[in-house]
Amino acid sequence: MSDKPLVRYETEDGIAIITVDNPPVNALSPGVPEGIIDGVRRANADPAVRAIVLIGAGRSFIAGADIRQFGTGRVRPPIGQRSHDILDASEKPVVAAIHGFALGGGLENAMGCNYRIAARSAKVGLPEVLIGILPGGGGTQRLPRVAGPKRALEMIVSGRHVPAPEALGYGILDKVVEDSADLRAEAVAFAKSVADKRPLPRISERSDKLQEAKDEPGMFDAMRKSIARRARNQKAPYNCIAAVEAACTLPFQEGLAREQALFQELENADEARALRYAFFAEREVAKLPDIPADTPIKDIKTAAVVGAGTMGGGIAMSFADFGFPVRVLEVTQEALDRGMQRIRSNYETSVKRGSLAADEMERRFARIQPVTSYDDIADADVVIEVVFEEIPVKQEVFGKLDAVMKPGALLLTNTSAIDIDKMANATKRPQDVAGSHFFSPANVMKLLEVVKGSASSPEVLATTMALGRKIGKISAMAGNCDGFVANRSRAPFNTEMAILLEEGCLPEQVDKVMVDFGYPMGPFAVGDLSGLDIGYAGRRRRAAENPNYRKLPISDRIVEMGRHGQKTGAGWYRYEKGDRTPHPDPEVARVIKEVAAEMGVEQRSFTDEEILRRLLFSSVNEACKILEEGIAYRASDIDVMWLHGFGFPRYRGGLMYWADQIGVRAVYDQISRWHQQYGERWAPAKLLRELADSNTPFRNAKAG
Ligand code: T1G
């Protein structure tokens, strides 16, 4: 622990400067609010001080409360004694000088100040809802007063970070200075310019913008309606709305009390605990225990993608979206044109939806250069192979890449399951080969599974992990096995959902259970979306490789009937032309019954809980095997993959976190019972038995 003070106080030419210095993000850890309070009191007591500046040291202003303190039974200071209260009560003007981030309690302290200036690249926000709570430091009462209730609702319920120029337009900031300027000097000058201005502008004393809620009282119910689907089973978003509503109906101090009450309902709830777990799991996943922290990261400036299909196009977009020039290679002009057209229409859809500005679309599209010769990609720093999931096809591509790519280029494959070494050994530089498995749609899903080949160098692996983060992904490391970590842990889930049909379930029943649990879509509907023929090809490959492979006759029959999903108008569900709504199909029910009868499987009914546990416990068991084999570093990495690769509901933390809420012993006992009933596929993993015997939570399980 460094002995540097967390908060420094100095004066300069009649201006007091309070500097928060609590790396890495100036969180409001114990001692920081106290330091701010001392500084404000000291400045107010010093007759030589005319005004005050509050600023952050290092790379940011204040990133919010210290999340690690939540759920620890910490004592919170009473209303009136918190740093933003003291800032608000200052008799001398206080100027918040923001760079980097002012988030959560950081923005709340800044709004307790009289003025706020920020560097152009700074971002402000109240992201508390993303960790299952609400702005508990006056944010729900001040933001509506300074930006209007409607803008406050949008910012607080979305939790989004707002760029400084946009925040200036909302009235949250008083001035934006160029990044090249000396923010501290600018803040001191600004403080001098307002030192004698009275009355002091206090957001807590404003009510003009609250008129908006009187003119449009329905805005709160409208917001509740608009979030109903994505806020299912959650409380924080609704408490956020209630707190902002209180700002429009109660005097400020009473509003603070209401905010406090609504906050306290959330901090220790399951939802907030799970979301805090997910927040830290997403940071832990970047830590690579078997790769030295000082491993050099290659400088990646240009990319190339081989294959302009759906995935290849999505991957190219991922690079272009984050400023990388990227060349897309297809061997025929026709395939290339089709791929470029698909990319353009994807961007146009975003523009139509309003999530992308037209000029930004053009800038991104211009970064994607179509080419038809391997020579055209030779000087790229990284190339990603995205061709058919057929080993010979991939090996041919890697042979060509080996022949043309410049020395030191990263040669990555997007394969979702094939042994990385099959591609690496088609080159003379296996150390430069690794897996970079994107999830469909690649420009949307945040998970990037980085897969180690036997020869992959630490530099190539570390660079690929860092590259994923540079293109907005969450990179997670996986060892090399069939299905790596994500798909391998998901495979038993896919098997179990098909076997449930043999035993009497219908697709719509299983899907409803998983949607009620919190998934955006049920697994059968997802299968129809991605195409049932893909899984069919994988099953045939595995059956050919492994005579004991458990066939799925119903799934095979559906595909052999030509029902490949949405793309053929029918799969597990029936689809009306031009409509993606899944409709239960009596033909599927008939096929299920027919094949189950052929198999002689006794039909029965299922409770929702049994369906849920049959699917998820099968994956928990496989996850334990993955951990004991050292294919994943830690259980929380598997959770990150399920959150960002499969849409596991975030407010339940992740697959292993959720299983921990049930308890490792209960999970083991249930799997043992299914082992007796169903045989080998339910044999408990060795690690699962060890965890149950030692009563160790899954989230503490480490790689074997
Ligand atoms: N508390 C504790 N640790 C934090 C933290 C926080 N608020 N924010 C970041 N860290 C740690 C993080 O775990 C990592 O640790 C390191 O800092 C770098 O983070 C009363 C109740 C600010 C945008 O939700 O969004 O205020 O892994 O890798 O990519 O109303 O951190 O190095 O050990 O994410 O540059 C509201 C959360 C809190 C902001 C920077 N604030 N943080 O991103 O770095 S609740 C937030 C972030 C609150 C009040 C309420 C991001 C960032 P380690 P990083 P980054």
C-alpha cells in the first residue's frame, strides 16, 4: 500500500486545488471522500482561498464508488455528511476539472460542485444500473435538475458513458477544453473567473428543468414500458426510474432520502451481487497466469480477413469499427461482391435503426478493402482465416498464408472447434498461429475466444488477447481441444436439449423455460437463426471420428427434411415469409413423436426446473472437466464466455456463479442421480466430486 496521500491539498494564487490520487481509476475508496471533505473545509476556512478546484491525478477524474466495498456491510455516512453534500454546501465556488472518466460517484461529486469543465475526450455517466444498483450519491436528484428528467432517465437507465461535448450540450458541463490544453491550468483560470460570482450556482437549488416532467408526466411509465423486455426479472432499472421520478415530485432533501431507500433495496440483492461478480470476472479474464506480464505486444495496425462470408464480413466490420484498415480476400469476384454487399447492408441496417450515423458508416466501410489475391494481403500485421470448417480447406489457406505473409504477422484462424495445430502445422511458422474464435454475429457479440496452438508463442497469444480488446471484444483464453472452452462447455447443453425432445418435451416448452430464465432467445429458436445444417455437419464429423458419439436422431431428421431454420422458412419452428417470428409447428411435434416411438423412448412431462437443470448442469459438469484439464484458467472465465458468447443472463452472474447459488453439493448429487438414470454422459467430473467433498464453490475452482 503506497504511503502517498489519497487526496492532496494545495493552493495556488488564491485557488485551492484538491487532487484525488487513488490509482488506477481514482475510485472513492475509504479515505478518498474524507480527503475531499477535509479539502473543502480547509479551503472554506482559509481567507486567502477564493475558489476551489477538484481534479483527478493519473488517467482519470473519479470513476465512482469503490465497487469492492459493496456487500461488505460498510457503514455509509449519513445524508448531509457525504463528499458531494459538503461540496454542495461550500461557501466558495468549486470547479470540477474532468479528464478520462467521471462515472457514478465521480459524476455525483462533480455535480455537487458549482461548475464542471472537462477535456474533450472525457466521458461522464451514471453506470450504476450496470452493476445492479442506482446512483446513490444524489445523482438521481441532481442529473434531472441539470439535464432534464428525460435525459436523466435515459442516462441512468442505460448507464451509458456520455462524451464531454454531448454532456456540454445537455448542460451537465459548463465548458469543454481541448485535450492538448493543460486542464489544471484551465480549471484554475476558470475558478478565478468565477471566484466572486454570487449567488453560487447549485444544481440542488435548480428546478427549472423539472418542468419537463410536469409537461410530460407519462415519461416514467413510457420508460418502464420501453425496458420491460431487457429488464425482465430485474429490479435496479425500475428503482432508477422511481428515483428520478422522486426528483420531479419531492423537494431535494426528501428526494435524497427516497434515493437512499431505493438504493438500499438493491446493494445486497442477488442481482447486484451477480452483476458485481460479472464486472470483476470481465477484468480477471485478461490475466494470463502462464504468460509473463511483460511479454511484448506486437504493434498491430492493419488486418486482413480470408473469407467474406457472414463471419468473415462480421470480423472485418469489427476491425473497421475500431479504426483498423482491413482487407477482405475472396477467391472469386462474385463471392467478394456478395460479401461486401452483406457488409454494406449490415451497416445500412444500423443507420436505419439510428445506432450509427451515416457519415460514420461511410468512414467504416471505406476502411474495408476487397481484394482477390493473397499478394494483396501480404503486408498485413494480422490475418484471420474464416473459410469453411473443413480441415483440408483450412490447411490449404494456411499453406498460402505461410508463403505470402510478411515475417512476424499473426496467422489466426476463426475455427470454432478444429485443432489449431492442424492449421499451424501447415505452415513453417506454427509459433505465429493461434485461434481467434469470434461469435456470430461477429460485429455484435463481444466474446473473442483466443485459442492456444501447441506452438503458439506467448507474444502471439498476448498480442491476440490485446487485439481483441482493441476491437471492443472481451478476450478470453482457451486451450486446444474439440470445441475449446465455450463450445465444448455448451455441447452437452445442445445434446441434452435434443434428448429432452426424445423424452417428451417440445421445442417451445424448452425455449420458454430458457427465456423466462433470462435468455434473449430460446436455444431452439437460436438454432433456427444460425442454421441447423451447421450443427448437423458437426455431428456427422464427430460421429465419423468417434463410434461412441451419441447420435441425435430427431435433430438429424429435422435437417434431413430440409428444415434448416429461418433460412429455409422452417426448422424447429415454422416462419411466415419475411417474418422471423418462430411459430410452433405441428409437423415438428409429429416428427418428434415418430422418432421417439422408433427409438422406443418412454414419453413423460417435465417441470420447468428439471428442463433448466438438465441443460445447465450438463454444461457445469463439462466446465469442471475443462478446468481439471487446464483448458480454461478459472471458472469465472467460463462465466465470461457464457455471458458474452451465449447470452447467459448477466444478472445471474454466469453459468458457474449461478450453479454456486444452488450449491456445489446439490449440483453434484443431482448429476450423480442422472448418472444412475442415464448412464455415462452424466458421469460427474472428478473436479466436481472434489469440490462437493470439500464444499468448495465453483468460482474458487482453479485450473488443474
Ligand atoms: N471500484 C473498484 N475497482 C474498480 C472500479 C471501481 N469503481 N473501476 C475500475 N476498477 C478496477 C478494475 O477492477 C481494474 O482492476 C482496474 O480498476 C482498471 O479497471 C455511490 C454507488 C472506469 C471505464 O461502475 O467502468 O459510484 O483488474 O480494467 O478499461 O452512486 O473501470 O486492475 O485489479 O476497467 O480503463 C460506479 C466502473 C460505481 C465504473 C475504466 N462506477 N469502472 O476502464 O480499466 S458505483 C462504475 C469502469 C457508484 C455511487 C455509486 C472502468 C472504467 P484490476 P478497467 P478501463
